[in-house]
Amino acid sequence: MKIVHVADTHLGLSAFNRVDPETGMNLREQLIYDNFLAAIDRIIGMHPDALVHAGDLFHQVKPKTRAYTTALDALCRLQDAGIPMIVIAGNHSMAKTRYTASPFEVLERGGYRANDLYVAHHNRYRRVELDDTVFHLIPNMLQPEGYRAAFEGIEFSSGTNVLVTHGLASILKDKRLHTVAEHELDATIISDRFDYIALGHFHGQVQVADNAWYSGSLEYCNYGEITETKGGLAVDLATGKVDPLDLPHTPMISLGRVNCDGLSAREVVDAVLAAVEDAGKATSQAICQITLDGIRREVLRALDQKALSDARSRMLDLKLRVIAVDDTAQIFREESLAGVDYVAEFERFVEREHLAPGDEEYVKKTGIRVLRSVIARHREGESAAE
């Protein structure tokens, strides 16, 4: 049997406050839908025996209408091609209580034949048999012990056994995404008793055991993923051969690094514009990043924002990654948090999350107010102690 393994499509993710003039939709969100359907068409052209999605089909537990219709469109195309889809709930799209409806209930009631769609959600293990292959589906669980309980209840087939689950393999525990319901997978669950293990959650394409792979996300979901490989995996279960599969996605491009030592604000902007110009058409509808190395805060504040905005309008987004020579947050030790600008660190964290328009401003405003209040109380306590 030959399968295609994908994960973390995050349908409904929006970012960058850019609007598609034709649909009025967030442009990033629109591109994710378009690329997903183009990826489905490419997979259909490969004629696999099944498409396996290892979690986070949707970006949220209550998907947007367009996220639903895009998923339903994809399922119709797969059904017409006779390719069954196997999918599990990931941490982004899992129901957090027994009273919360799962978004996958909508898909299950979509009128598909019993052999077209197989879903595992609501913290329940599911066993799926296709020909001589058994797929053991363990969705994202509410509690870490849920994985162990599901694993211990597995009855292995004498044929081919495939595990599909969502979580962070212990070998990657230093790469936590720090998202809700993110659980570390017990190393013993990554068992060699499975012929193949299809993993979701980590957004980079990486092999974590002889038989276990993360396919990676289809799209770049934040700038921290700029060095990661995106796409899917073509898996031949008979031979164990796994091939990376390049699928349509919005590119994320590094425009390099500007050595800002001794440069004026005007010279820094000129260097950024030159890098954009050198990249040419490659930046069109791309997500781009350029590193400003060794820039001083006063120079950073003096950058010509109009010129940078004009450059940014030529692409989907342009991020200035700042390594400030006078940034105290760059030099503190792990053992000490002295000198950390908590407000600036919080702002940078929120920006990396690419929240929906309006949400980012609200989260920043509320969080900064709380942070400053806590810092003030802490300082008052220190003064009283003295």
C-alpha cells in the first residue's frame, strides 16, 4: 500500500493584515485555502491508496465557514478519485470538553461513503482497516496519560500496522511550540512494532525514528519556521521507502543579513531596499525576513517607515529580525532574568503568533497593562524589603 502523509494544514489561519481585493478575505488565509486545494489535486494525481492527515486540519476548534467549505471541497475531490482520507484531531482542532462539538462531526455528516473518510477525535482511539493494513488512530488527547491508555489497548494486526498520532516526540522536547494541549509523546509509543508512524504537531519535516516521521506543516505558520522543510511524505508501506513531497505553499524567504555596525538609519534602509531589489520577483506574495545585525535602538527607531512600508507592499510580509547591539535581552544568562525587558519580550512573542486582525492589538494592550502592574508591585515589594 502507498500512502501520502500530511499534517498541520491549519485551515483558517490568517496573518499580516493584508486583504485579497477580490474576496475581501485576509490574503494569507486565502492563499492557505488555495494552496491546500492545489496540494490535494497534486496528491490525487499521484493515485495513492490513502491520504493520511496527522492532525490540525483546522486552525481552531470552531473553524471559519470558508475553512469548512475548503475541507469539504477537498473531501469531494478525494471521493471522486476513490482515495480515502484518514484524519485525526490535533491540539488546535480538538474539542476541549465532552460538551464541545468537534469540527470533525460536520465532516462525518457530509454524506461521504463509509470507506471515504475515517476520523478519530474526542480523545478516542480508532482502528481502521484498509486491505491488509491497519491504521491505529490516536488523536490529540486532553491529558498525556490518554496516549498511554490508547497505546496499551492496541491489538496489532499480523499484516501492516500504521500509527497516526499528534504530539511532540520526546527527542524534540527542546522544540516545544508552547501551544494549548501540547503533549510530549512517551518514547515507548514510538514503537518499532509499527511499520510506519505518521506524526503531526511539529511543523518541520523530520525523521525521529527508523519508522517515524513528521511530515511537517504545508505552510510556514510563523517566522521561527523559516529554515524548515514544508510539504508532505510519499510512503510505500511495502518497502518502507519514504520520499519528501513538495506541495504548493507560500514561500518564506530570507533576504540575508545587514551588518548595521556604524550605519545610519538611512544606510540601513538603503541596504534593506537593495536586498529586496536583488530578490526581485521571488518576493511577490512571499513572506520575507531580513536580519538587522548589530543595530542600535536609536537607529532602529529612526528608520524610514514609509520606505519600508512601500517595500513591504510588494510582498505578503517583510519582517525585520532585529539583533540589537544594546539589547539587554540578548546577553542575560539562563540562570538569571536580570535585565530582561519583559514588555518588549512579550510584544515580540505576540507578534510571532500572528493573531487575527484586532486580536493582536487587544492582547498586547491587555498583556502589557498586566505586566507593568505586576512589575510595579514587585518593585514596591523589593523597596519595602530594603
